[in-house]
Amino acid sequence: MAWIDDLLSTFYHAKWQVTADQAIYWREIVGNAFGLGSALFGLRRNAWAWPVGIVGNLLLFTVFLGQAVGNDQGTPLYGQAARQVFFLATSVYGWWAWQRNRRRDHGAAVRPHWAGHRQRMIFIPLALAAVAVCFLVFREIGAGFPVPWWYYLADSWIFVGSMLATYAMARGWVEFWLCWIAVDLVGVPELIHFGYYPSAILYGVYAVFVIWGFFVWLRISRASVEPQPAAVQPAAA
């Protein structure tokens, strides 16, 4: 319908004029609001974390492509944009897994626990190798943009770290919060440097919830493995 197309087009191009020479797309603000909502649902182990996150991923994908899709906001952040695509796929898996767990465990969407030694031996070297590969790929793709070398390294870690964190969240690993902390430590300075201020603010706010979420999941994981007191046996007659 024509009015729907007009509405979507208006929203796509809508900006908040912060100063005379600084504007922010509303897509970035709304997309990050959905991202924060997803984090809050994840903290509460609610399966709605996944569909809410998907909406935010779709909006932010169009934002981080920057000048590559005609946005006049800033330099394309290919790592930031590419991870939104992975989020979509992982969110579908996470939504399915948490819904399955809720039906199987009669209400618990996920039971937080630490990854095993075998998983760490696989995923840590794999993540390091993926960062190196992404660095080369992103540098080749963005050869036409005047950015420093560290930009490609930072974007590579943000991309890989986000993938690892999202997959770990779907599996219920406590480590996923630590991955997000490491992503935020790199992501906030990068976003500020390239002018994506709403996303930088969201990352900063999100970091507070990430630290909080880590301790919440850590407490739950410890409670689930604490030995239960043995039942008192009645004395023999």
C-alpha cells in the first residue's frame, strides 16, 4: 500500500538535527532502544529478548552501512553492519532454543552455566583466527575510505566478539556477558571517533547492564551446582 511505503520512507530518512551541522538518524536511536530492550529481556532470561533484538538489528544494519547506502552520517562500519546479519540468524536459533527449553523445563528458558574446557579450547583459537581473517577482508572492502589501520582491527573484534557473545547467550553460557564487556571496551571509543553518538551512548549504558547481568547469571549458575543438603534419615527403631 502506498501510504505504508511513504511512512517507511519518511522514517528511513528522518533525522534529529542536534546542531546546525550534526544530525542523527532516528533509525539509530530506535534501533538502539530495541537493543537495550533485548538486553533487559536477556537479563531476565525471557525469550522475548530475541524478537525484540531482531527489530533492532534490522534498523542498525541500515545505519552502520553509512555512506555505502547513501547515508550522510559517516564512514561505513562494515563490522558493525555485518554482525547485525549474524545476529538475525543467531536470534532465530536462540529464540527456538529458549522456547524449547521453556517447554521442556516447564518455564525456564535458559539455565546459566559456564562453558566447558572443551568449548573454550575450540572457540578461543577460532575467535582469534576469525579476527585475523576479518581484518584482511574488511581492509580490502574499505580500501576506498580514508580510515586508520586500527579501525579494521577494532571492527573485526567487534564483529567476531559479538558473534561469539550471541551464540554463547543462546547456549546459556555465563561467558557471553564477558564477551560483551570486551566488545563494549572497543566499540564505545570507535563509535565516538566516527560520530555514531547514540550507539556509543547505548554501548555505555549497555555496559552497565552487562556487568549487572554477569553477576546475576553467575549467582544463578553457582546456585544450580551447589550441593543440596542430605536428607536426615530417621533413626532406626
